[in-house]
Amino acid sequence: MFGYLHSILFATIRTVWF
């Protein structure tokens, strides 16, 4: 579950920066 949440968070940050 934590991995799923981390994946979404990372994807969101990556989308914002790139």
C-alpha cells in the first residue's frame, strides 16, 4: 500500500517538475 501511495506521489512530483 505504501509503495502504491509513494508511486502516485513520485509521479505527481515528476509531472510538476517535468
